[in-house]
Amino acid sequence: MSGDVVNLRQFRKQKARSDKEKQAEQNRATFGRTKAEKTLTRALNDKAEKSLDQGRLERPDGDKD
């Protein structure tokens, strides 16, 4: 019933490094884009939202179903 000895200090440092790397990767995806890429993404999102709104059915004010 002997388990492996784990150095908690090293484990915490390793976990902190991996968390920082995940955050850095997410930041690169979010902020590391050119202005053209950001504009294209915004335009595609606007187009998708407009298309979705066009298909929406409007109900009378009194009907809650």
C-alpha cells in the first residue's frame, strides 16, 4: 500500500505553468488577429444574426404560448 511520493511544490508549479499556457493560447486566439480578420468575423456574426432574426415569428402581444 505504498504510494508514489509527490512533491507538492513542484506539482503546484507545474499546474500553474499549464494554466498560464492555456490562458496564453486563449489570448492568442482572441487578441492575436489582424484587423481584417476581426472585421470579417464581425461581419459574419452580423450576417448570421440578421438571418436568424429574419426567420423569427412574431406573436401577438397577448399570446404567451
